[in-house]
Amino acid sequence: MWNLYDIEKRYEAHMKEVEHRARQAHWYVYAKEDRKALLPSAVVRWVSFIAMILIGVFTVFELF
């Protein structure tokens, strides 16, 4: 009979090793990220909303 506890522990150890190797392989991706430089999504949302309003107003006044 298979010992499911041992199989589960080996699987968890294997997954930890895979995650560790993945983090080591992609360290440069995380090093390049500058989270402070990113604008908050609310600011980006409002800027895009205002830009769409301005484009809409400009096109309406150009048509009429």
C-alpha cells in the first residue's frame, strides 16, 4: 500500500525546490521592478478618463 503521507511530503519538498529554482532563475525580473515608480491605479484611471472626455469634447466641437 502506498504511504500517502510520504508522497505528500515528497511532493511538497519537490514544489519548494522548484519554486526556489524559479526564483533564482528569475531574480533579474524582480530586481528590475521598481514598485515606487508605478502610479497608483486610481490616478491612472482618472487621467485616462479626463483624456477620453477631452478627446470627446474636441471631436464634438470639430463636427459641429
